[in-house]
Amino acid sequence: MVLSRRTFTAAVGTAALGLSLDASARRVSGAPAGSAPTGPPPAPPTADGRPHTVGFDRYSLLVDGRRLVLWSGEMHPFRLPSPSLWLDVLQKMRAHGYNAVSVYVAWNYHSPAPGRYDFTGVRDLDLFLRQAAETGLYVILRPGPYINAEVDAGGFPGWLTATKGRARTSDPTYLGHVDEWLTAVDTIVARHLYTRGDGTVLLYQIENEYGSYVTEPAGVDYMSHLYSKVRADGIDVPLFHNDLGRNGYWAPGTFDTGGERGRWLYGFDGYPDPDQLPPDWGHFGIGGEKGGATASPDTPGFIPEFGGGWFDPWGGAEFDGAGYAGSARTRNAAYERRFHLTNLANGITLHNVYMTFGGTSWGWLPAPQVYTSYDYGAAFDEGRRPRPKVVPMHQLGHLVRYVPELAKLDRAEEIPAGDARLRVYHLTNPDTHAHVHIVRNDSTEPVTSTLPVAGTSLPVTVAASDARLLVADITLGRRKLAYSTAQPMVWLAAARQDVAVLTGPSGDPSVTAVECASEPTVTVQTGAAETSYADGVLRVSARIGGLTRVLVEGGGSTTPLLLLLADDETSVRLWPRETPSGPVLVYGPSLLRTAELRDGVLRLTGDTVDITDLEVWAPRGTREVVWNRRTLTISPLGSGSLLFEEPLAGVPEVALPALDGWRRRTENPESEPGFDDADWTVADRTSTFSTTPVPDGQPVLFADDYGFHYGDVWYRGAFTGAPGIESVSLAYSTGTQGLLMAWLDGVPLGTHRMPVPDKKTVRKGSWAATAAFDVPEKARASGARVLSVLVRRMQHDMDGKVLDTHKVARGLTAVAFTGASPAVTWRLRGEGAADPVRGPLNTGGLHGERSGWHLPGYGDEGWDAVALPRAEGRRQGVTWYRTGFRLTVDPGVDASIGLELTDDPERAYRVQIFLNGWNMGQYVNDVGPQHTFALPNGILRTRGANTLALAVLSDGTTESGPGEVRLTLLGSAAGGVPVTVVPSPGR
């Protein structure tokens, strides 16, 4: 809703407009006698060049001696291959209340070969850490060496699969590789430590969900080695490990930390099912060694990964085919609020939400279980747009920043609600005596009841499977909040007054009581509210809806208090921001990215989607406001704010072109008997470091042993045919959804596919099978024969249980014939040298990839012109389609664009999608559930020419496509960040 200046003036009264702009706010410098002063919250972290201290006690982190509740969100730069957009996501996280970002650093993403490490371009870790500091976010760095994360081999590089040494143990060969990796990472990280003032890296993780060898020397020595190595590299912030569950693994004292005390944190991961009751797994939980945070009573409660969604497998079995929309629906706003508030009630003060932005597992990055999208059902979707579940994250993130009492809470006496269906947690701050009540409804119906708080009986309504937070005796600037059924979100001093934002569900009746030494003057500026004063307490009753403004003046304080009661939808349009000249509160736009106040000019940047007013509470002396480089005409209003005479424009329509002008060409010459494979690698090895055994009398056929780690791999077996050959059996291993195709002398023998996983088998990593094909009668005569085999690998297993499962073979594993036993000489070919810009995970071993058909500079003029949708015949093999298109998106618009593919689901084929040479993922038409693929700006030229190439692999059992292929708008906003084009070499 747009609130015009005329409407607002009528609501507050013309007399109120007498407050001049020069009467704007000054900083709070004190508090009334007898109150517990809290002062303004600490400024966001920056690379300020000054040393800082980072410590902790059993309650919270202590940064420069001040308590910090860490409210972090997980994002992975490697899942967004456009460095400009990293800044977009970081700014959105910061604006929505997060004070930290947690990031994995994937070894496989940065290391194409032993001893080679690439931190340039889309792998520029230094740039990402600079952006985090510029945005004002702490960083939790997690460089592995193992990360899991549903990525290929759990983050181990492909070349590590073919090395000796047991991974994730103290094996010296493995540790030699690990030390090299950590040296490369830590050289960069050491330049960004918050302790040195050079950046904002606050915490550092040394291993990931390491649940094996917890009492064995190979594990204990391994953890000790990692700790010592990281410290030797100059990383002096607190270190930690994330326990896979509430096991008590690697709590302080369980391994040697070189005599350091108070520098190791215990953390555990939590991914509760939406149907389960939120567990009491913090310091106030069930207790004992395996009680969660109670396993480490002297360190703060820490959840390095709490489920902000969940991943979905091929076939969509996790959410019954609904994809990540199903994840977002089952782990919605109520889920996040219910579980996070329970965590807070249990003394968890270090939270990291996995994922907050999931992104895309582009190229050959995904682990075998999952498809390309890693949207995760997170607060920000794959198109970088906020979901409704961002509401509680926004409210809670700002809450823990602006209410410092939450950093130190003890359990207080139990207080029962009037209705037994409500679970009540009562906590108190031992220093300020503030009270916090978290009321949880575990029933499937909304519950309205009463709660005895601060000597009164408060009405409280909690929605089904949801929770509420109520506070009492909280300091708000120069006044004290006696109690409120609305949840505090922000307190700041602006426009010569204290401004407090409290939130609640729309339509919810709220009661807010503020201590006043005498009866104050109260003005209800907008909205409907009733007020009364008795016994030193001003009581404000209002039904939450939109933005209700209540101005409290006098009552024993010379500083007015402006109460802003906001419903959920409104709360995410309120943006607090610290500046060196004082705090700012902005109301209206869909996003506030930055706020800079200098020489009386407030420069704001942000996004709008719909037409909206812009209202600002700013420090005294603010004389001019600029929005996205446009100076606005302002008028001061009675709430001490500045309202702009013209509303901000919404986002203009984004027009997307149709995709036409397609050209087509078939490939797989490797299947033909006359193909020249003389330069292919001979499969002549007899031993391997793989965990897959080599059949007696056969050579090693595993692709990794010959340096081919990603994507498709071709085999050609030459033999002299012998009469009597009846069939051939090809054993192979690929991971979920892999397949094998075979030809004999160019004649298709058929295709074998791995099964679609169900909910019982979705987490199974190793998928191996044997494909048996009859040999055609005419091919059974003696003579020279060539057996050609194409194997689509679906990447390496992860190694969560420390069984070297990442070394399970990929590709062919054994070959057997019936009716004869010819001697076969095998040659194989996979991907070429790693693309120096796009990296090792971009391409596999298809003929078109090796020939550059996916690249924008390839000349396809001689290809056949075709139109889509197209039903190909039942051809076994690969067909390529290419087209170009041009976009003309307004430079002031952030348009998130995807590629959508649809077809008859009975058609068995899959598509690799290349945009300007970048592998944006794999579509499997008859499996799904993914049909839309995000095309990140930067790789996508939103103002210029683009090349789209589709490599269609069909198994010959049905007609294949592609069917409908179109661009689709995932979301758009007026604003965004400047996007630098990502280099996309054409050759």
C-alpha cells in the first residue's frame, strides 16, 4: 500500500508537522536512573585496520568484550558463478538481519590437479571475503578439507580419488595433500581475520561432520594435525568442528590443541523433521554427554548447521515431486520460527542457517544424489528472491542485534500458560533481570490463552505449529518496556526520539506496556490503538495490522518514544541501518542495500518491486536524501520522519525473446568402427587405489585412474571376433541416474540406466550395475570388431563415513562375454584439460565438448536449421542444438532469468545446458523434477548477445526432444547491484 503525504498528514494532524527538520535526532547518551543501560548495538564489522579480540564464555561469543549473538546464513560462492551476484546475496542477508555468512570452500572447485590451485575469476575467495567485510558481515569459514555439501566427492578433488592414502585420517600421504590445500586457502584467509582488523573472518572450521575414529589414533591425530596446521598458518580466531548430531564428538579436551585453552568451540548440526517436536538440545536440555550443547558446558550453544530447508534427490522423492517448492512449504516461516525460538530458549546463541541461499550445483558439481538446483527451499530462492519464510529470519536477526539481553539468559521459574497445549520457556538475564518468554504451540490448531507475566495476565495467541516470543523488563533507549505480547525487532535513536519496532501476525491483538514516571502525552498517529495509564505504566492495546504509530512524550523522560507496531508483511519493509553519523530507519522499499550519510546527504540504494512510499527516520542535520542516485523531494512529518513527495517507482516489465533459429548436429563418431582412437589412453593398468576391486585377468577400466574425473567417458574395445559370441556383459558404476550405452561396430546394442531412487534409497551413494546385451547374429563372425561404450557418470560418492567411498570406481569396471572369450584391448577418453576460466567441473568427454561445440565462438553455420519443439526418432546417442538470443533488460533492473524445458514425460532423454560455454546443469526429461534452470546474470548477458547450446543424450527407447525450450522470468526488481560480465571465452 502506498501511503501518500496527504493521507499521512491527515492521520497525524497538521500541527504535528511543526517539527522542523533541524529538530531531528541526536544519539542516546544515557539512561534514566535505575534502568539497565544497553546503549546502541555494536557497529557492523568492517576491515577497519584495528585489532579485535574474539573470545567466548558459556553464554555467547565475546567480541571486543561485548556479547554477540551470531545469526548467520549459509551461502556457497561456488554455487553462484558470478562474483557480482555474491554481493547481491550478501547485501540481502545483511538487510534481513543476518550478521554473519557461513561459507564452504570446495577443494574440488579450486584444484584441477595436484599442486594447482585457482583462486581467480569465479573462484576469487579474496574478493568474496572483501565483499563480506564491505557489507558488514562476519564470516564463518569452512574450508574442509572435506565439506560433504551434496557436492562431488564431498568436495574432494577428482584427482584425489586416484591417490593412495586413507582420506580423513592421519595417513601421511593424505595429510600431505591436505596441508597443501590448507596452505593455499589459509594464505588468503589470514589476510581477512577480524582479530587483525584486515577482514571479518570470525570463526574457522577444521573438519565437517567427522563422526568416525573419534577414539582411534588415526582420527584423534588427524584432528590434532588440522588444528596445529591451521594455527601454524596464522589463523588465530576460534576454531570448531560441526558434529553430525548430538553426539558430543570433538568437544573441548577430546584431542590435543597444543595447550591452547578457550579457543575451541563445540558445535552440532540439527536438521529436525517438520513433524517432530523441537528438541531441547541446548544448555537447558536433557543433559549428559550426548545432550547437544550440554556436551560442552563451558562453551556457548552452537549449531553450525540448522535446517533452513532440505535437499531434494533425482525424481523428487523427498517432496513427492514438488521439488524445492515442497521443501519451502514443509519448512516454512512457522517451522523456522518454532525451531529457532526453541533453540534460543535452550541457550543456543550461535546459529547458522543452512541454507539461506542455496544456489545452483552447476556443471558436474552435484553429488550423485541430487540434481542441478540446490535451491534447498531456503529463505532466498535460486533466483535470489526472498521467500515468505524470510519474515521470521528478518525479525529474529534484528531482534538478537537490538536486544542484547538475549546473549545471556538463564532458565527461570516455570510459568504455565492457561492452556496446557502451549509449552512455555521462561528465561531471564542475570545482569539486567530482563525476562524472555517463548511460547510454543505444538498442536495443529491455533491456541488463544493467557500467560502470567510481570504481575499481569497477558492474552496470547499462537498459530498452529508455531511459536511466539514475549519480553518483559527490556530497556528501550531511555525507557523500559514493562512487557509486550508483540515481539521486539528494532530499537534505535533517530529524529530526536527513541524508535522501537515491535512485530506480530496481522490481526493479532497486542498489549504493550511502557514504564513512565508520570502520565505521558500519547498520540496515535496512524492505525488504531487504545491507551491507558496507571501505576506508572502506559498500556497500549492495538490490533496488529500494517504500521501502527504511537508517539509517547513526557512521562518523566525528555526523549519521546515512537512505538511502531508492524505486522509480518510490513516488518520486512522496515530497514534499520547504522552509519558513522548515527542510525537510520527506512520504511517502504522491498530492500535497502546501503545507507551512507555524509555532509548532511543520506545516500540510499535498494530495490523496489511495486510502487511504494519511502519514509526515513534519520539523524539530525540530514538535509538531502538520494535514492539510487536520484535526489528526492522530502517533507518532515510528525513522527520525526521524512516522507518523500513522490513514491518510488516499481519495476518495469521485462520482455524476454522467444528462442528460435536453432541449428542441429548429431555426434558420437566414437561409436563407428573406423574412428581413429590412436591418441586415446590405453587401459593397461593392473592395480588401483580405488575401493572397487579389479576383476581377475582384466585391466583397470576405472576412468579416474587415467585422469578422467568429470562427465561422460568413452571406451573403445578392439578385438578379433570369434564365432560363438552370444552376448556381452558390461559392469559399470556411475552413481544415481547414471547410464551406459553400447555399440558393436557402430550398431547400437542398447542402453542401461540406473534406477530412480525412492525415499529408502535416496541417500545411497554407490550405484553399480551390469548391462547385458545380445550380440547380433551378423556380428558374431570372426574378424576385427570394435565395442564402443559411453558411460554417463553422475559424479563421485561422498565420504561421510570415512570409508574412502569417494574412491568407488566410475565408468566401466568389468567386461565379460558369453560363447567366446576374445582378448580385448581397451582405450578410453574423457574430458580434456580443465577450462582455464570455467574450471575442471564444466565439461566432460562428449565429442561436442572436446570439439568446442558448447562454446559461443564455435561456427555452426553448416549445421541443419531446425525448429523446436522437435521429436527426434529413436536414436541412441548425442544430438546438439545451438541458438543465439539477445536481451535488452533495462540497466536499472535486476532481472533473474531461467531456462525452462518441458516435454512429454514418457520421452527418455537428458540435456546438458550450456550458456555462453558455461555448463548450467543437466535436465532429465523422464525423471525430473527440475524443469527450470537459473541463468545467473554475468554469465547471462542481460544487455547483449548470448549463445545457448543443448547436448541431448537419448537412449533410443523412445522419441526424444527437446520439446519446449523457453526463457522465463524468475523475478525482477528495480535496483540490483552492478554486474560485471563473467569472461566466457569462445575457443
